[in-house]
Amino acid sequence: WKSQTAIDAHNASAHFQEFAKKLGGKADLDVSILKQKF
């Protein structure tokens, strides 16, 4: 993702919310965000 704003928009999207809902505790949903520094 190009920015935190893009990540936030994706996480709020209908398809991502539906995916998270379908997990229903069947798996841990933990996302780590790594940033590369030059």
C-alpha cells in the first residue's frame, strides 16, 4: 500500500469487512505493517 490512508480505506471496504466477518473467530486476523526506510 502506498499510504496509511490507502490501508485504512481498504480495511473499511465492504469486501474486507465481509472477509473479517466470515472469519468469525476461526483464525486470528493480525496485520503487521512494515515500513522500509532508505
